[in-house]
Amino acid sequence: MALEKRTRDRVGDLHLLVGGPPCQGHSDLNNHTRRDDPKNALYARMARAAEVLLPQIVLVENVPTVRNDISDVVGTTRAHLEAKKYVVAEATVSLHALGVAQRRKRHIMLASRNPKVDPVAILKSLTERKPDPKRNLRWAIGDLEKLREPQGYDVPPRASETNQQRMRYLLKHNLHDLPNSERPKCHQDEHSYKSMYGRLNWELPAQTITSGFGSIGQGRYMHPSRARALTPHEAARLQGFPDYFDFSTVSRRADLATMIGNAVPPALAREIVTAILPAVVAD
């Protein structure tokens, strides 16, 4: 309690508290601790942080399947915030509808004790947005297709000879899904991983970008017209990062992949903060 009080005194008045608790324990890609991961409880720490820091507005984002957590961390957090007189709303928001060139969706909990900020209206406006089909791969990364001398985070990832053969096969036959006969034996039976070893389509948005975007064995991350996976620059573009973001201080490609793949597209914060900014500035 003493530490929390010192933290509160040090922080002072707070307009917006934002949190993105670990999502791996809620993800459908997690076959080990899905729905029942000890880290899932960290979601509810946002309610405690709000109780201590007393922000006007609380924003919590996670994967849509967070609602299926075995301990109901979403319900617990919402109930606690409402008990502290916050008005709370939840929604699953399409990032493609916000202008990001990927089919990423996020679960948003927005809570407010500022009477000028209506979480229900804000999230309703976001969920009613329709995606622009022009926000596709070509729009996002088409100008990076033929760089003469790629450097830094434009350098393509290396692939094994086997995966190079798979990518050349897709290009030769103009396919986007790799046939079972060309897949590893462990993926040749009935499976739901059609996107694995898949090729992206210029005219469509990308699948959800993860830290595995540099390997076609991690998802549909093959470039639409090149026998390679995505570069960090292309993945950053697909996440919606403007080119003025500077990643040059990150030397290890694995760290760069984690930083880009685990990020929440900035468009989400842009839209929500734009909606609440007039109210908090007026105060």
C-alpha cells in the first residue's frame, strides 16, 4: 500500500491509463496454456492500477479471445471498474476498418469517469466503420517490392532451401495456399493451418502480423511476388507504422521482429485518443 501511495503521488493527475496485458495465454495460436495461463491474471491488474492512480479514462486492449479466459478476467476487471464509478464499454474492433492493411482484430475495454467521454458511443463508432478494400498489400508495401540495394530493416530474411523451393512452387503455379503434397509431413493430414507456408495477395490485407512474420512456416508471410518472407520494414508498414519510426537502435533481428509483431497498430490509439482528447483538454 505504501508503494502504491508513493506511485500515486509521483504520477499525479492522470487523464488516460493505457494497458496491453500479455495476450499469449488467450491466443488461439497457443496450444499449451490457452485460456488458463497464470499471466492472464495480469489483465485484472489494470483495475487495481485504475483504483490507485485514478485516471479519468482507462483503455485496455487484448486479443478477442480474452473473453474466453477460464477465470473471466474481462468480467472481473469490468465489475471492479464499475464499482469504482467508471462507465465501461467493450467491443471487438477491426484494425482493417481503421486503415491498417491487415485483418487484425482487438478486444477493447474503455472505461471513463469523465462525464464528457462516452465509452459506448466511442466504441460503437469504431465498430461501425467499414474497411476500405484499397487498404491492401499493394497500398501498404508495393513501393518496397523492388529496392535496388536493401539495407537495415529492408534486408530480406533468410529461408532454408526447402522453404525456398516451396515459395518458388507457389510463384510458378500462381498459388497462394501450398498444396498438402508440398508441406511438411506433420502438416499433410487434416489441419486448420492453411495459412502456414502461404503466399500473401497484393489485392488483400495481410493476416495478423506476429513476431513470426520473417518465416513462412509461421503463417501467411510470403511476399506476393518474391520468393521470400516479409522484411521488418514491410511488417512495420502492415502494422501501420509510418516510415519516420526509427528502429535503427535495435541490432538483433529477433528483437526487431518481437517489437514490431507484438505491437498494437498505432491507428487504434490514434482513433480512441482523438475521440477523448477534446474532453480532457477542456478540463
